[in-house]
Amino acid sequence: MINTKDSIKKIFENLCEDDYKTIADFHLHTTASDGKIPANQLLEQARKKGLKYFSICDHNTFDGYKLINLQDYPELITGIEFDCWYRGIFLHLLAYGTDINSEDLMPFLAKNKLETEKDIIRFFARRNVKDLIKAIHNAGGIAILAHSACCWTINHEHFVKCMLDVGLDGLEVYYPYKRHRGIIKFHTIKSIKMIAEKYNLIKTGGTDTHGELI
Ligand SMILES: [Zn+2]
Ligand SMILES: [Zn+2]
């Protein structure tokens, strides 16, 4: 497991768009939330696929990590994807590199299985983004706005700027944007990348796979 903030930042800094098509995927779902494959099997598939860096980011839970031995995966960065609202916009916030047993994050974790898998339940999430990002930082991690181009924002740059005020560290730039579950795509990878670079934000990427990694 890669676990210091600096080493994680360095990895994200050194990866480019093509790497996310071949060796890196920091957005995988497992049966701990609404994915189809248990974490241990999915990570074996990730290795077989040739991924050099990866992360499980289940919705509001670290339960997937209970199925694996972190020491067995030196190429793994811990992750999670929180449902929350900010300034009237529903969003997904990724956290990377946190201690998965952090007391700071406990209040923000799912209270039951439905909060990890049912969109309609997750949509009513009541997490204060400022407090959540503070907890992510206290837990040793970084906070990233997930699939940024899917955000239902009119002026995305302004929205990102507002999120910087509450501690956001970066944007998930490299993402397949296949209108996953019919989500409306408001922005493009290019426009998100420009915002990330303008404000010197960390750029991450992942497939948001909910099934097999083959
Ligand atoms: Zn998401
Ligand atoms: Zn996701």
C-alpha cells in the first residue's frame, strides 16, 4: 500500500492521460458497495490486466478492504467515494490515501448496506463537505471531486473555486464518461483538465468499474 500523502501526490503527478488507459485505475467498485466482484478477486483481475496502480473506491465504505491484506498490494492506494451535496449540487467526493480505520472518518461512513448501494438512498446523503474534507485531511488523505465532467454545474470553474475554499485538493480528470447510468455529461475532459491546471490541482483518473476488470 502506498500511504504517505507525498508519495501519493507524486504518483498522480507523474501519470498522464494514456497511463489511465493502460496502467492506472483509481476508481473501482466492489461488492462492498454496488459492484459485482469482491475486492480480493477484483484486485487479482487488476494485476492480471497489468495495472501498476489502483484503488478501490466503494460508496461510503471501506468494507472492501477487509477482504484483502494491504501489505500484499504495494501498488494500492486506499480510496473511498462519498455522496454529498455542496451549494445545491449533488456530488461524489473521492478520498485517497486515508487511514481506513480513521476515527475522523467514522461519522461519514455508511450506516448500513443500502447507503453503499442504492442511488436513491445515497442521494439523500447529509454530509457537510467542509467537515468531510477536514476529516479526510486529518485521516492523512486527499479530497478529489469525482467524475468532475458529470457535475450538474453551469459554471464549473466557479464551483471548483468554491470547493477550493473548503479544502478540495484535486479533480478526477481522466474518466471514460460513457454516460454511466445515463448521467448527463455537462463538461469535457479537456475543460476539466484546464481548470485543474489553472488552479494547480491534483489530477486523478479511473474507470468507475462496477463489474469485471477484463
Ligand atoms: Zn461516482
Ligand atoms: Zn464510483
